Amino acid sequence: MQQNIGIFGLGLIGSAIATRLIDKGFTVSGYDPHSTRRDQLVTLGGTAQTAERIWETGCVFSCVFDTDQLETLITDAPNTTATLISVSTCDPDRMAHLGTLAARKGITLIEAPISGTSRSLAAGDVLLLIAGDKNSAATLAPVFDALSRAHIHVGDHGNGNRAKLAINLVLGLNRAALAEGMVFAETLGITPHDFLSLAKASAAYSSVMDGKGALMADRNFAPQGRIVQSNKDFALISQKAADAGQLLPFTQTYLAMMQDALDHGEADLDNSAVLLPIARSKTDAP
């Protein structure tokens, strides 16, 4: 079984992967341009390495921000027989090309975008949407089992991120609906915590209430998944829909709220801070 794991990118997701795999007995090496993140990995029990040494592990996770960064990572990679597992939300229409680009260097690219937060990932409570060569992905089952409660192979390169974008759309709108309901309830005199308890017991319940409800009620937006990332994902959702001639009116509203949050300096807050633009949306009462 593959025991040595490398990680490019030690932000929220990369650190959560490291935490989980170290807890499960894997040997983890990581690289990040920020020294504080490398130091955090060492504190967790991993090893900070140069970018060149990460490839030597043979099984490498890419936790970079977007598709452009993934392409740069592959372009700059040495010729190697390593497997590269991309967990970032990327442009699905570019993944086949990136798979070919990786193969020219001997690298096997596997898509594994994550449905879940960094916190749920550290606890192994996420879904991995696997795409790429099925036989190659099957050899990674022990790694995927250690990271997730379920991993599903959804087809060729691109399909993992297509599924992830559609799921993220529903998830983001669920967060926004909860936030708007909480703001509305508070205007009616119901405290956020009381509303959350009632909503959890009601037909409106969703798991978003468990993961994000307390953050909204407490207005404690320590990041598990950042506003800037949600904005990036929804911009990609909007772009893919436009390419297909499909209008997504709720997506456009969500993007407007993300832009408001960015304009107010809230890029690095948790995505549950979608509540803040809603709370700022006030008009003079008649």
C-alpha cells in the first residue's frame, strides 16, 4: 500500500489532508511557499520539503487554488512516474488537456475534488468525486478510504469537477438560504440561536445547519472554506452555464453577495459569512 504521500499547498485543505493521513499512519511531506504553513505541517508530524522532493513520494496531492495553478504545477514537474491527485475545484473542460500534459511527463493525473469542508475532511467525513483512469484510481483506494467516508468514480477527466460544480451550486445556495432565513428571523425578533434550533427541527432542515449554522448564529467566521474560494467556484459555475446557454438566476445573486463580501474585505472569512452581505441589505422602513 502507498504509505508515502506528498502535498503541494498546505492551506485549509492541504493541512486537513495532512492531518487525516498522519493520523492514519501515512508518512506525509509537504511544500507551500508560505513558511508558516510548512512549520504547521511539521507541528502536525509531517515533513516540510522542497517542491522537487515532493514528487519523489510517488503519490502527490495538489491542493492549489485554481486550474491555472494546477497547470503550472504540472508544467514545472519533472519527468516522473508519480500519481498526481488534484483535489481543487477546477475548470472541467481543461482537465482532459491537463491529463494529457501530465502523461507526457509520465505522471498519472487523477481528479478527486472534495465535497465537504476542511474541518470535515480532517475528520474523514467527506465525499471524493474521482475521475480519470479507473484502474489507476483503484490502486489509490486505501488512501481514499483513509480520507473519506465515500469515494465514487464518475468517469473520465472533467467529470469529477462537473459533478463538484453542480454540488457546490446547491451547497452554496443552501448556505445563503440559511443565512437569509436567520437574518429575517432576527428582524422578526427571533434570536439566531433560537431560529437555528427551530430550523433544525423543521422540514427546512439541511446538513448545512449542522456545519454552518452555529458559525452564522455566533458570527464567528473562522475559515473552513473561504469566501474567496466560494466566489471563484461560483464564477466558474456561472461561466460553464453561460457556455452552455443556461441562465442561473440564483447563482448571479450569490455572486453579487460574494462581490459585496470581497468589497468589504471579507475574502478570507468562512463562506458562512455570506450572512454579512445579507445583513447589510437594508432599506428605510415605510
